[in-house]
Amino acid sequence: MLRPNTRMAGANKFKLGLFAMNCSGGMTMTKAPERWDASWENNLQAAQLADDAGLEFILPIGRWHGYKGETDTEGSSFETLTWASGLLAATKGISVSGTLHVAFINPVFAAKQIVTADHIGRGRFCLNIVSGWNKGEFDMFGVALNDHDARYAYTEEWVTIAKRIWKETEPFDFRGRFFDLKGVLSKPKPWGDSEPLLISAGNSQEGRAFAANHADALFMTIVELDTLPDEVRAVRASTTDASRAVGVYASGHLICRPTRKEAEDYYHYIVYEQGDWEAAEHAAVIRTKGRKTPFDAMKRLKERLISGVGTYPVLGSYDDAAEAFLRMSQAGLDGMAIGLVNYIADFPALRDEVLPRMQRLGLRI
């Protein structure tokens, strides 16, 4: 459940967070010189800007390989539990997530890392649970990539162990399909005798069902705004526990300017004049897994990969951006994690132009 003293449980109807700024290039496969430089100093400045502006969260991407091409977007990235701990120590109110591939780390060790970050942030740490899908990254760790259903079964067992570690005060044994543990006990417990907020991202039926039944928030992909209401209803209906209230969020990227034409011109510059199409081709092959894809669909996928690593583009004027968030809220979304071409240079437009418009629309107080 949401911790009541955090912004994630606050009164803003549509929550906002920054996404993927721990990675080189952030969310853009562009050669534009203003593309994101993911230095620690820049991450710290962007986090403090978001904190001061009242944003609710920061969400990193757990990445071990980049997208190749000339830019190799996300080829350089900070490990997210350590990164989150540093940002939590340097901020006051914003929640910061760590993104963890559960197949790569033992739950006993990870549970203590998570508690440490949680105490640093005094309850503002969130855990983004990733089952994993990238075979190259699994090969890098020498870990077998199980079939889809087995990966979620493993994740469910991993999370069950972590939650018991955070809660139980006496040593316990655990024997399951994937783990055989004896005498498990860990102290301290999470901050405030509660559990960190758990996040999961999934687009498959199994992934969304896992989030609905084991996490506090699901991050989904938007294909089209017109179909979003039905998708959100389906997510909420997939829980087997009617008492659970699961937050439903999406990931996206924001390109806005004073006018729609200015935003569209900048989008064209980022994608068609400065886009790394070699990297987009590499990423598209991974995303489609070799499936035959219609030309128009593949073209749109590559555009979205260049402009925002495949997430939904919020593109247009400041008014257009606020109205897009309104449509998402009306469709049932609780918020969005957004990428920016440059999280520092582009932030004033979000803070000074989009947020006030969202307030006037009743999305934020």
C-alpha cells in the first residue's frame, strides 16, 4: 500500500515523475548535441529540480547493455540501488525508485540493500521489480533466460521471500521451486515498520496480472489513447484480491514548445535530422523478436524509439501536453513517468508552463 507520508499518496490526481535519467542519452536515440549527459552532477541537479517542483517520483531504467549505433543510448548507466540512495540523501520529498532484475541478485542480499536505501530516504524508496527479457543481458550474467511464465513464477517467489524478510522477526526457512533457504532473518526492517512501494512494468497478460496481485503500481505502455480506457479497466480487473488498489501508470516522453508547430519541428529535428536510425533498427529487432511487422507500424516504432525509447510521445504545445495528461487521467491512469531530451534544460517548460496548466485542469493542486 502507499505510504501516507509520501507524495505518491498525495492529493495530486495525476502524478508525474522523471524516467531513465540514470542512463546515457536518457530516452532518446538522437545525435543532437543537447542530448542527455547522465553524469552524477546532472542527475543530482535534475533530481533536485523535480523535488523542488513537487513531482512525485523518479524512476530509473535497469540497463546492462546499450542500444548500439552511433549513440549507444543507455550504454552507460548507473546501478540503480546505489544511485537511488545518493539521490534520496540529497532530496527532501520526492520518491526515488531502484530498478532491480530479480534474476541477477539473491533476495536475501537485495532485501537488505533495499532497506538501507529506504532508511536513507526515510520511507521514500520504491522498488521497481523486473523479471527481465533481454537475452544478451542474461548471457552477460551467466543466467539462463527461462520461458515467460517461469520468469514470473521466479519473480513471485523472489518477492514473497523479500516481503517475509521485511516483516518477520524470527528466523524462517523457505523451500520453493527456485529457492531453498534456511534460517533467514534480517534487521533492520524497512522504515516506519512498513514495506517499500513495489512497482512492476508489464504489457503481457501475465505481467499485468503479476503487478495487479503483487505490486502497488503497474507501469504500462500506451499504444493509442483511444484504447487506453479499456486497457486500464482490464488491468484493474485482473487482481484476484478485490481489496487491493493498484495504481496504474504509463511511461512516456515529453516534447513540448510554446506552439504545436515548434514542438513538431523539434521532433522532426530530433528524429529525422539527428536520429540514430542504426540504433533504432537494432532496438526494433529486439522489440519485435523477428516478427513480421507492417511497414507503417515499424516506422512508427522506430520514430518512438528515437524520440523516447519506444514510449508514448506527449508532443505539442504546453496546452496540448496538459490536455494529453487530462485524457490519460480520464482514461483511468494515475500518472506518468516521462523522459525529456535534456532533463535540466527542458525542465523549466514542464515546471513553469505545463504544471500550472495541469493545475487549472484539476490534475494537480
